[in-house]
Amino acid sequence: MEAEGRVPGPPLPPPSPGSRGGAEPPAEPPAGAPGAAQGPLLAAEVLSLDDEEDDLEVFSKDTSLAEVNSFSPSMPISPSSMINQYKFEDEPELRDLFVTVDDPESHITAIETFITYRVVTKTSRGEFDSSEYEVRRRYQDFLWLKSKLEEAHPTLIIPPLPEKFIMKGMVERFSDEFIETRRKALHKFLNRIADHPTLTFNQDFKIFLTAQAWELSSHKKQGPGLLSRMGQTVRAVASSVRGGVKNRPEMFTEMNDYVETFSQKINILDKIAHRIYKEEREYFNEMKEYGPIHTLWSASEEDIADSLKGVASCIDKCCKATEKRMAGLSENLLPILHEYVLYSEILMGVLKRRDQIQGELDSKVDALANKKTEKDLFSEEIGKLEDKVECANNALKADWDRWKQNMQCDMRSTFTNVAENNLRYYEECLATWESFLASQTVGLHVEEDSEDRP
């Protein structure tokens, strides 16, 4: 993936000014995958992001992430990594829940403007009253679902949602491009949940898919009260104030190191990809101006008019190929990289919640050591916390392996797709210019033969 690779052709004139995993029983939390091989986790490395021009060099020199996560040819492809919508008839023996997000609609009220999306669910599960549902949901409904999943499964890796706000200068809010990008992300979010062996059986997920708007609104009001939420916040703050966890297993320390390095790497990739896209757009805009110049020039140069028109035609074809390449980057590469930028933040949050549970156990053990009275009560509480920590560890270990496999599949598929698109792009442009040069050579020989005749 190179920013400097360009179409073979004449130099530009000086610029003018201003120019997913297998099925498991719906138990929560799931047991850790027995016998699953745990590869060595990556040690954290410090990468400087100050100099933007060094990003490509830094990433190319340090290949340790790729070495740890080498893609195995035998790795199964995760259906959840596909952006395309699933059909109900696909793989009936493997899947029993199919969700599609489509048909965005704008709603304008006196207070706000918002978009709703149609969510169509088809299922053969017995716990559903019907085999097909159709509801409309807005973005804040997706946010509610994500928060309920995090609350019910604090040590599972919940898929990310697209941010509520977008980067300034990228796309306009409520534009067709923005709405379609968000629709794809919401579609992927629901399908990742539907493919998850535990999250797919969550009761709030079922309500999200089946309840009408007024029913969902009523269900939302039954959530935890303010005092309960405040209690969770106080516990989280208290856990962070206590500092690091004393008895954290080595596996989760390695996970922390891995996530830190993964976050650095994926952010660099995201940054580079956006810079390449920006340069590609600038190059495309220059080419759009460069072609018509040759057409105008041909009007004043009769002797080389055909050649100039030929150059203009080649530039126009390469310009269309460049536009197609840009569409591939914006639709396939950029969303995947940014999704895993969000995943890195989610992973950090999951590990912190696991540490919080571990911290509660550590504090009770310390309290038991300092208080000989109430020993039986403390022992009972410690037993419950030990069970809670073990469940959290098993849930996270199983989800970690599943996430890692999906990430590797997504990255392999994404970069293979980018490489194939680049090959097609350069082959198309090369063929365009070779065909033009061949025609010019033939024309030159014809002229020479006519001059040699008496």
C-alpha cells in the first residue's frame, strides 16, 4: 500500500495557483476453549507518532505484530467479517438468525432531525413468536443495546458502533455517503452480535429486534435506577484509585501488553490509510484538469492533434480507474481499519472491567487478613468473588480467542482486497498507455514508409 505509486504517463505540468467463532451453548459466561493454543502475546513497544512522515517507515520496520499474528491458510473465514448483507437462505444448517439493516429514512421534527433504519430479522429459533420481524430503529436505540450488552456481559468483547459524531471535513452529516457508511456499520454491528454464541441469546437483543417503537421505549424505562448506576460508577472509580491489580494472572498482563501495541499499530495504519486516500483524491482532481488541457491543445496543433487527443483519452480512462480505486479504499479499507481502532478501545475497557472484578476479590482477601472477627462472612464473600473472577476470566479468554481469529480474517481479507484492486488499477492504466503508444508507433512507421516512396 504505497502513496507514491502512480499511473505511468507524462509528467504533470506545474500546478496553477490555488490549485466471527463456532456455536456454543447460550450460557453466560462461556467456558474457556479447552486445548486452544495460546500464542505468545506481543510485548508493548513505544512508537513515536510525532513525525507524520515517519509513519510508513516505522510500521514497515517493525513487523513483530505480523509475526505474532501470521495468517494461517487453514483459518476459517468469519461470516461476520463480510459487509454484504446475508440472505436468509444462506447456510441454513449453520445459522438460525439473520438480520439486515437497510432503508434509512430522515425524520424532521421541531426539536431534532434524525435518521431511522429498517431492521429486518428472519429466524427459525423457537423462543421467537414469529419467523420474521420488521422494526425501525434510530442510532440512540443501537447505543442503548450496546450499553445493555456491556452491562449484562462486562467481560465479553461487545462489537463497536460507529461514532455519533464524524471527523470534520470528511463527509457532511446526513449526506448520502455518511448515511450509507453508518448503515453498513450498524448492519455489521447487529450481525456480529447475532453470530456471537452468547450475545445472540441476550434478552435485550431479542427485544431490540422484535419490539415496536413504543414497546422498546417502555422497556428502556425499566433499566437500572440512578442510584444503581451511581453505585457502579463509584465502584469503578474506587477500583481505579486503588491502582494496579496485585494478583492478575500472567495471561491478562500479556493481553494488556498486546492491546497496547495493537492499538498503536492499528492507529498508525488508520492514519496512513487516510493520508493515502487524501493524496489519491488530490491526484484525481489534478488528472481531471490535466485531460481537458490536451483536448484544448489539440485544437491549435493540427500536426499532432490526434496524438494529443489520444493522450487526453488515456488520461480520462486512468482518471476513471483512479476514481474506482478511491471508492475501493473508502468502502473497504478505511471502515475496517477504523472499526478495529474502536475495537482496541473496547478491549481496553473489557480488561479494565476484568481487573475491577479481580480488585474486589483482592480487597476482600486483604480485609480478611486484617479482621479475625466476621471470618465466616468474609470467607463466604471471598468464595463468591473467586467464582465471579473465574467466570470473568473464562468468558474473556474464550472471547479473546474468537476476536483474535476474526481480526486476523478481517485484516487478511481487507489487505488482499486492496492488493487485488491495486493490481487491477495499474494493469488497466498500463494497458491504456501501451495501447496508445503502440498506435503511435504504427502511425510513425506508416508515415516513414510514405516518405520513402518515390
